[in-house]
Amino acid sequence: MIALVARQPRSFAARAARDWFADVIAGERQALEMFERSIPDSVTAVVAAIAAQRRPIACLGVGKSGLVAAKVAATFSSLGTPAFFLNAAEAAHGDLGAVQDGSLVLLFSNSGTTDEIIRILPILRARNCTLIGVVGRADCPLARAVSHLIPATIGGEADHIGMAPTASTTLQMAIGDGLAVAVSRARAFTREDFLRHHPAGLLGRQMVPIHAVMRTGMELPVALPSASVAELLAVMSGGRMGAACIVDHERRLVGLVVDGDIRRHLQARHDVYTTPAHALMQSEPQVIGLDARLGEAMVMMREHAGGLLVLPVTDADGRLHGMLHVNDILNG
């Protein structure tokens, strides 16, 4: 019986580890810079072909190139160009049914000789598919078979033995991202379109209308300009927003009082029973329109000097309809 001995890790200094890491980053950067210096003219035709395509784009690959193809498909879809990933190894076993006649197929391969891809090329051509190859070698079967070729040539992989897909996959990914963004711009895809494709999480919440999440009714802390500071304190404590909106008898917003205003008033030892709210309110507070979306509120709260915790919500006539707290955005 042969005893298996685990190879001991090579001892190294912290400086050596940093240098090894830096070598990989430098190698991948070099591959990107080499491609950037001589971007092929075929890129223009490829962008035009994808932008004109009305069927979903098939992004096809196997192995590490397959992982790149999957990410690129997701990026295309995210930026308004429907796309899906097709594993070349599974394509010959039924998954090729997802590719319609006349579809555009984006093929990723470093060697350009991958059997799983080569064997399905005749089927794709028979379906009149537009074949676009992102291929590491220009003198390979795949490069000769595609309608448009984007050579993804590198001087060498970035790992220490020159064999692991590192620089090659980084370049493939960059080319895929470049195509996805260029096509998106050609299709006049907007930021609002992007947010509609991302309904979950903070991205998606940016498209939510203000009126859907603002505090209203009994949750809304309001007071008249004549209310005393003591009365104002009670209103603010009940509202739990750290602020109160000051309105006139027609409910038009005339000012805002926040916790800081109250603290400064108390530190100055002013009377809380005789001082009216209008004496310490902010008479021109930042407000947001009733038809705005949360994304606009995020920008206003973030970019205002010192930051904002609350935003009164008003209509075109200045009447108060609600108030938005920063937690209404972050905790949604």
C-alpha cells in the first residue's frame, strides 16, 4: 500500500506573498492594456449586430470560459439586452433547443478548439445564427467558423505556472462587459430602465414613489407656528422622527423644527412655555415633491451639507402631505 504524503505549503515571508499577488494583478492589467492598444474593428460590427437583435442573446462557453459567459449574459440582461447562458457541454444534449433560428450566439473560448463548442457549430449555422467569437487564438477552428471575431489574445496567463485561466478570463470578461455597455448605450438604455430591472434591495427601492412610504396621518408630527416649545416637544416625541413640521391653518408648510433646534434653544436657557415654534423653526427647509421617487430623496439626503434625516413631502401648492425619514429608505 502506497502512503500518500500531503505536500507541505512553501514557507514565505509576507513581502513575498504581496509580490506574488501583485504579479497576478500586473499580468491581468497587461492583457487588458495590450487589447486596448489595438481594439479590433470587428467590435463596431458586433455592437451593431447585437443592438439590432430582437431575440435573446445566447452566451455560450464551457469551463472557466463558460463561467465568464454566464456573467456576461447576466450583464447584458441587466443593461436591457435579454440574454441567457448556454453551457456548451449541455447544448448537445438538448439545451440547444433554447437557441431560435436567426439568433445571435456569443461564443467564449480561449483555445478555440473546445470539442463541446466545435461539435455544435454546424447546428448553429444551419439555424442561420449569427456567430460571434471571443477567442484567444485567431488561427483556430472556432475563429474560422464565426461571423465576427474578437481576438482575445494574451501574452500569457498571470499565474506562476502560466496555465490557470487568469489573464485570459479577465480579458474575456472585459470584452463582454464592453459589448454589453456599448449595446446598452446604442439602445438608449437609461438609469431608470436599469432600476426597473432590479426591483429587490436598495437599488429597486430607488424607483418606489415617495407617497408609498412616507409617514402620514397620525404618524405625521405637525404643529402650528404659535405652538409653544413645550407643546412642540410633545408632538416630536409622539412622532418619533426627531422633527416636526410647522404648518399654517391651510396645512401649508411654513417651517421645520428638528432635535438640534430644540437642543440649542434649551442650551440658551430660553423658556419652553412662552417661546413659540416659529421663533426657532427653519423657515425654508429642504422639501421633496409628492410625485418624486425614493432615489431622488436618497440623493438629497446624502448630498445636503451635514446630511438630512427627514424630508417633508409637499405638493405644488406647498401643502404638507407627509414626511420621509431616512429609516424609511434604509429599512424598507
